[in-house]
Amino acid sequence: MTDATYTPPKVWKWDSESGGRFASINRPIAGPTHDKELPVGKHPLQLYSLATPNGVKVTVMLEELLELGIKEAEYDAWLIKITEGDQFGSGFVEVNPNSKIPAMMDHSMNPPLRLFESGSILLYLAEKFGAFLPKDIAGRTETLNWLFWQMGSAPMLGGGFGHFYAYAPEYYEYPINRYTMEVKRQLDVLDRQLAEHRYIAGDEYTIADMAIWPWYGALVKNKVYDAAEFLEAHAYTNVIRWADEIAQRPAVRRGRMVNRAWGEPSSQLHERHDASDFETRTQDKIGDGE
């Protein structure tokens, strides 16, 4: 069925005024829009990010590594304001030519190594520090199955459901129905898996949990898109159980604060350069998924 109010042209032309809430930063070409070098702090690992679900994956991973006592995982986290176009600065584009957060530089390498795409960063850190990725072939493969499941599924949740339900200039029945159906199917996939396992890939907490929790854990706890009732999220009891358990981990509570620039002041840490940066925050006031 076609929309009677719109007929696609033979050749698509960019209309900078279309696109809804994010029209000012959406464009059909890559590359930098302005010159701006990235700051570099005192640690080998330099993170340039924002506390969206994709950004939270990496800060949770780094804080979990530090929770294990791996001092080499110390990092500087710099705030990238995507609504202001920071991701199109020349320095950021050099790190991630796709202009998406999170992006990271590892200065312990010579020359320094750039990292982009959240799943790639999680895998790199897991292998670099030997943590949160099972060493046996079966466990490793199952973890990577779910890591890549998240990378393929979340665009349907974010760019699909989230855009048309929460951000599009107008409501359109077909895309909302289409993406709602897919997101509910994804939640059912997770719920069935978590009915049989404590964590996503089994009985061990892994990078698969860190990748999936910021998206789907937040969704069922009504922390993204204000859509829990619409999606009948209460029905996914196993996902809720898992989301609540992950949310109570000390490293997760810290990680979700880093590069956060909205919400209650006690839930925000715009930049992070040392563990002591958390000392002025009241951790026990942070609600689940905040």
C-alpha cells in the first residue's frame, strides 16, 4: 500500500528541512563540516562519546574492567554533543569516518589505534584485557552470536521503532506497526533466551549483556521512548528480571553516568578522567536505568 499523500520522485533530492527532530544534523554526505581537534587526556584509552545506549555499552565495559582491578583500563571520557554536530569535527571524523559515537583511541599502541562501532570496541577491550568473553570456543561463539545479534537488531529498535514512534514529525501507521511488531519479536527472542539462562549467553556475564542491556533493558524499564506500556513490556518478565539484575552492578551504575548530559544532576558525569570523578555524585540516588 502506498501513502496517498506522497509519491517518491524519480531522483531523490535532499531537503535539509525534513527529518524531524534531528534534521539539523542529518545529511547525505560524509566527512567533516568544521575543523576541531579532539582533546587527549592522561590515560592511554581516550573515549569520545555520549551516554546514549551505544555509548553506555563502552563506559560500562570500561568500568567493569576497572571493577576487576585492571588498572590499565583507566580512561578519559570526553563528551561529544551530537545534537550540536561535534561528531562532524575533523578530529572526530579521523577517529570514526562514520561520524557516530562512541569512538576511541588506544594510545598504548604505536602508532595509536583508532576504534569505532560499539561492538568492535567491546570485542577489542575484551580481547585486550582477557575479560567478559569466554575462552572456550562454545562460550565465545555464543557470546559473539548475541553481540552481533544486538548490532543487527538495535537499528530496528532505534532508527526504526524509536524514530517513527518518538521522533518523526508525524505519526504514520504502517512504519509504527511494522517496527512495533519487530521490536516485540526481538523482546520475545530475548525473553525466551533468558527464561533458560541467567545472562544472555549463558550463566556468565559477558560483553553480550553489556551490548544488549542499554537498549533492551532500558526499553522494558521505560527509560527510552516512553514506550513500555505501548509495547506491553510487562509481559517480558525474564527480560525485566535480567535488566534489574544488571542495573544493580556497581560498574553499570557508574558507566551509565559517564558522558550523560541530561536528567537529574546526580545521574550526570559529563567527562570522566579519574575514578575520583564519581566521588561528588550520590550513587544511591540513581534509579534503575537512569
